[in-house]
Amino acid sequence: MSFAIRNHYVPQWYQRRFLPPGQSKLWYLDLKPEVIRRPNGSTTTRKAIRHLGPANCFQQDHLYTLYFGKYATDIMEKQFFGALDAAGEKAVAFFADYGMREGVHAAFQGLIDYLSAQLFRTPKGLEMLRDLARSKDHQQTLHALQVAGPIYYTIWMESMWAVKHCKDSKTKFIIGDSPVTTYNRQVFPGSAEAMKSGMAHIERIGTQTLFPLDSEHCLIITNLQYVRNPKVNPLNIRENPRYYAPAHFDLRKVQRGHAFEEQEVVAINHILKCHAKRYIAASNPEWLYPERALTERNWPKLGGHRFALQPDPRLVSFTTATISGGPKGSWGYNEYGHFDLDGPKATALRKVEWKTFEAAKQAWDERDRRAGREPSKEWLDYM
């Protein structure tokens, strides 16, 4: 087999999910177009926007090539990412049309594996990982990627997942060169944290993980504490953040079917563009400039209102513990990951969050009433 020189850090199959039927090319925007010096000493700036097929977008030569002395291998591209992409492609398609049907367990495992790899496999993600792993060079970072990928499994599994759509919106989702990104209303683009880490820390209560599944569906992962208390300081670190620890996830509680408004889609595209390192792409060139269409440019208020990215709290149970068992015994932990199920810290947090959680549900009911809708009773289908 030929050596894989060209490595796509945003897979071609994922890019094709943003193309409408009959269209084979994306509008590809270079946010930092190269300045070319001519032989006569003059300079010209390379064209910023091009019309390219997925094979020519989001790729870099030898990004994943491993070197051993004078030898090289493309094993990461063909075997490591090959397996993740094969499962991820099926999982992303499943979640775009999510439901409790056959294949849901494999889809969840495939998606969380893919999210973890996609977060770090981009040029920006590899820079983040290099800092996290304190790697000395690119080769060490590639080795760290094979081990450190699942670092956020536990946090994501202890969060609330929602798949929202924009089928009725004129604007659709774009692709960023960091497709798995974050939004925290108090971590601004250009802030010290965003500059150093490339995004808001996932450990913060108010940090939400965003991942467009295709041009019309976006997955949003929100920390449970933020759902229970949306007015908490979003910069606080969530209670008991852990890495590589066992956790449970209730597949029945994935929210789906809620629609984004036009300005909310534009806001997500703006977030993706702000967090891109160099490239974004879309099937419509107008969508590459979401800042032109934004009516609300204030970072903490992106999306038009505070309900935009939040899951519906009325569909969330106020759970306090998870217990599992088998032939060799049982074990359990509370909603904060403490093994002391009703310890003083958990009790104090619940006392506050019960009140704010009930207030959040009432706020959603009131929003529905102002819009002339009956308060949602969809939660009955989730219990």
C-alpha cells in the first residue's frame, strides 16, 4: 500500500456531511492567507477564499507521520485514525438522527471515542496536547495522543447531551478547523485562557462542548451543575472533575428535536470561526462571515438569549446517585462523582441547586408562555 503523506485532520467523510445533494465542493476560507514574495521583491497575498473539494481541505502533509531514526511509518493515519474514523462516521450519522434503537450503545462509544480524538488531532489540538503532556516535540505529542485522547470521557459522560437542529433556518452550520470546540460566556476570544489553551477549559462549570454533526445538527454537551444552576459563575471549576475514571451515561436522556433560531445558528458559526486556527469552510460562501449577520455581538450573550445553548432543564431529572452491581458486588457514586453519596459537600450543593434548578424550569415555562406556546411537557417521554 502507498504511504499516506496527506493527512486530513478534519476527515473527508465529515466534510461531505456539510455538502447539499449535487454539490461536491466547499467554499474554503483562509483566515491568515500567505504572503508570497515575487522574484522582483514585490509581494502579493494569496487568495483567501477558494472553491475546493474535501480532498484539498483541512489537510497537512506528514502531520501524523511517526519517525524512527531514518525510518517512517503512517500507522497512525491508517490504523489509529482509520479505526476511529470508521466507527465515528457511523456514530455521527446515528446521532444526527438519534433515537433509542438498535445500535445506540455502539454509536455512543464510537462518538465519544471520535470526539476525544478529533479534539486533539488538529494542528490547534496538537498544540493544546503538547502543553498538557509537556511534550518536547511533535513526535512526543503524537505518542501522547494515543494515550491522552480519552482524558475528558468522565466529564462528558457526567454531563447532559443535546442534539439541536436548524432545519428551518436559512443559515446552516459551517466547518471549523477545530470542529470540537467550546463556549464559555466568560472566556472571550483573545483572553489569556483562550490564547494559551486554545479554548475554554472543559473543567469549568460554564464551559459547553460544541460539535456540529452536519450542516443541520449540532451536539452540545453541558455540565450538569450548569444545567442545575445556570446563574452560577461560569468560570468556577465543576465539582470533582476527574480523568480516566469510570462513569455511567443514560442514553435515554439525550435531548433531541429542539430547533435553533436563525441568530443562534449564526452565533455558533461565529464561535467556530473565533476558535479556528486558520481555516473554515461552508457550502455557501455567505456563511463564512457570521460576524456580518450577528445582531448581538456581545460574547456572553451570543445566540440572542440565555436559553440558546442550554438543554431544556424540564427534561433533566434531579438525580443524586448512580448505583451499579454485578456478581462481584456493587458500587456507586453521586452526581458529583463522590463515593460518599450524601457527604456534606454534596448535600450543600444540592440545597442550592434544587432552588436554582426549579427557577430555571420556571424560566423556560415563562419563555414558552411569552411565545404563545404551552409550557413543554416533553419530559414525560424521558422519565
